[in-house]
Amino acid sequence: MPESLAMRLPTSFAPAARLAVLGAAFLLAGAVSAQEATIRKNIAERLPNFPKIDEISKTPIPGVFELRVGTEVYYSDAKGDHVIDGHIIETASRTNLTQARIDKLTQIDFATLPLKDAVVWKQGSGARKLVVFADPNCGFCKRFERDLNGVKDVTVYTFIYPILGGDSPEKAKNIWCAKDRTAAWRNWMLDGVPPPRSMGECDTGALERNAELGQKHRINGTPALVFEDGKRVAGAMKADQVEKQLVASRAKP
């Protein structure tokens, strides 16, 4: 930081002034570093079961620091004497700064998703895209599948993600290996018609890759939704909420 600052300082600055500015920058960097070290040390000693802190950064509130743990966010004072598990709301704009930060941390680059490993169906033109991670035995997933029938002009890519145990893996395999996997998926999720039992050889590599993909992005429940702009939503949404988010996601550059 001091080096880049030095490059931006006008040459008209007197040497003493330049040294003063650079000195202040060094002191500021040192103070921030010392605060981070203090926070890490005190929390580690006092809360040995607290998860590893990946990043510490300032917040808009003086003396309050953000503690990033993976995609989760906590807060602390400058000495690590207090840890806050909650949300910061900016009252002027009524913005939930904590949720905005979590949304950014959990974003998934839609373009990188292996859509070939998904069950695909569409409504209308299918111009808009939505990814869903779903377990075949997930009741909320079934309800969400029905609600999606009320959303127009969307292509739905479902990554079958059997994490609920029981016969979820078997159902996932039978659906994926069906002659028409889209029909098998929809018939089961919408009408409760069991998929035909898989017979013979079938390449289930996609299901294995789906499991790795979900673990990579820490998807711990279903349904989990990903919109075109990378916004991720945990849990089911109503059709009107999906419509609103599809519009918002496409509007973003």
C-alpha cells in the first residue's frame, strides 16, 4: 500500500511532506495488522472451538471488524473481547449489509456450471435460466417444482443432489439412467410416479460430479437455487419471487 501511494503522490510534494504521508500509511497498515493479530490471538485463546478465521476487514462502524469464516460472517471489536453473530443494517438505505456481503461470498459463476450434468426442462421460450440443486425425496423440492409451472419463459437445469439419505441415491440413479430422464424426474416430482428401475450398465458419473459440485459450493440443503447473475438462494421460493429475481438477475450487467 505505501509503495502504490508513493507512486500516486504529486512530484510537487516536498520530500518532508512525502515522508510524512508515507509514514502515516505505514503506521495505519501497522495498526490494522496489529488489530488483526490481537483479534485472532484473543479469539483463538478464549474460544478454542471457534472456526478458523479466513479474513478480517473493517466495517462501516468504527471499531467493529468483520470476521469471514468461509461464506459466513461474524463481527468483533478491535481486541476480540466480543464476537457478534448477527446482521448490520444501514438505516439510511435500509440495506442489510451482512446479507449483501453473504450474497457476494456465496455467488456462483453461472457460466462455469456443467449444465450437461443437469436434468433440463423449459417453459415457453426458455430464454431465462435457473439452476436448481434438488434431492428426489425433498418435499420442499417437489413443492418448488410445482410452483415453477407458474413461471414463464424459463429453462430449468436441475442438478440431482441426493443428500437426504434413504433411497435418495437409488432414485437419483434410476431417474438419471431412465430413457427420458426429464420425464422420469418430472413424473416423480410432480405426480409421485416412481422412476423405472435402472437395469444394466449406466454412466452415473454426472451424479458423482454433482455431489462434488455441491460440496465445493457448500450446498448443505435442497432446494438450492442459482440465478444467471450468480445470486444463490437457499430454499424454495414462490413463483412470483422467482419471477422477480429472474428479472433482476437478467437486468444486471
